Amino acid sequence: MNAFDFSLIDRLPSYPAGAGRLLLSAPPAHGQPLLLFVHGAYHGAWCYANYLAYFTGQDVACAALDLPGHGGLPQDASFLHAGIRDLAVSVRRAAERLEGPVVLVGHSMGALPVLVAAAEMARAPAGVVLLAPSPPANLPGAAALPPVPEDVLRAPPGDKEIRERFAGCAADVDVSAIRLRLCAESPQVLNDRYALRVAVNPFAMRSPGLCVEAGLDDPARHPAGQDRAIADFFGFEHRLLADQPHAMMYGERWESSAEVLLDWYRRTYDRRRGNPR
């Protein structure tokens, strides 16, 4: 499968989830937990096309969420002022719509609405997975970043940053399939992360979890030890994947990150059901 072929997402049935949109790849069966993928800044559910095909092929129920204003959803006036906690509403609505046990999977900025939703849901999610996550404000030593102006949407990154930070590919690789799907981002969302404005109570986290660190990530956004500290803060398992770029779900070696998630999923839920390995 071409790592930058995201067309699967355009063929999936979709359902409203708050102001977001839920795209269902493989429905749950026999009470197994469903993986609900939540994208990061500038992205949409499309970025998980490889994962959706992979986990469907492994008979693991899965779906992806377009957060409000992403994945082609309208960016109206309210989007300019939307923050992380607004996005968390759609995460909760999507989990409620799915009804059965759900594992919330958040990438980068998307880790924050996932964590907020997981801590506030009346019924705790079956699990939480963080991929190259943004840190909560109350993580000791969390790295802040320079804020962006809050009166205008932030344009998505260009090809150079897509290659170097997101996909981890060579300078001559065509990344137009990614660039054409990226969208502008709410400055409130970005500054919620950059200025460390969203705290999450670790004692409210009642779910098993996994935090996957991308070894090729930007050290300014993910300084050494920060992703492991996030895992320890919430009592999650930590895995460092030395060969992975920030957008590990569509980088050139995306399969190895999917395999780590599948291994954790099978170990966690086979054991909890009492099934033999």
C-alpha cells in the first residue's frame, strides 16, 4: 500500500459526532474494544487511512474522527475560537455513538482532547493510546512553545516541514497527497498546546494506556524524556520507536508503529478477558 494513499477514507460511511464526523472502517463485534483514532493539528481522519486498512485486516474494530473544522468540515467563524476542550466534546460524542468499549487513540495535538475526554467521560474508555503526544499543562517540566497570533487561522505547513517533520522522507519525495489534505488550524487549539493551557488530572485516568514516542521527532516540541514523562504521569506503558517520524501513521515505515499498537492491544485485552496467549 502506498503510504501516502489516503483514498480509503473517502469511501467510508460517516456519522455526525458533535460538530465532528465519525468514519467507521470495521464495526465492533463480540464486545471487543474499538480503536477510535483522533488526528492532530492540520490533519483529519484521512491521516489514519493506513492504520484503518491494517487493523481492519487484523479483525480489530476501528474508526477515525474528523474533529470540527478538519478533514473538509467547514471552518466557520466559531472555528477561529475553538480550543482543545471544544474538540474534546466531539471525541466524547463519537465514543458515545459507538456505544461499546472504545480505545481512544490521539496523535500529537489530538492527544489533548483524547486525554480531556478520557478523564471526563462518565464511563471510562477501555484504553488510551497517545502517539507522539502534546503534553498536558500540569506535566512537570512540560515544554512550552512560542504562541501564534489568535486573530487569524494558522496556515498548514509546507512541503519542507511535511517531509522533515511529519513524514520523515527524502527531499525528492512527492508529498503533494499530504499537502492537499492538510487544513488551516485554529490558533486557540495551537496556543492551548503551545502555552500549556490544558491540564488533565492524572488521578481521573482510569484506563490502561500506551504512549508511543517517535524517535525522529522535533526536539523542540518533544525534548528528551518528555514523552516518557507523559507515560509515567498517567501510568501508561511507554515505547520509543527510533525510526519513526512525527506522523508515524503515514511515514515510510508506518507498519512498525501499527505493529506496536496491535501488540499492546492484544496483550491488554486478551489478558483482561482471561484468554490464553
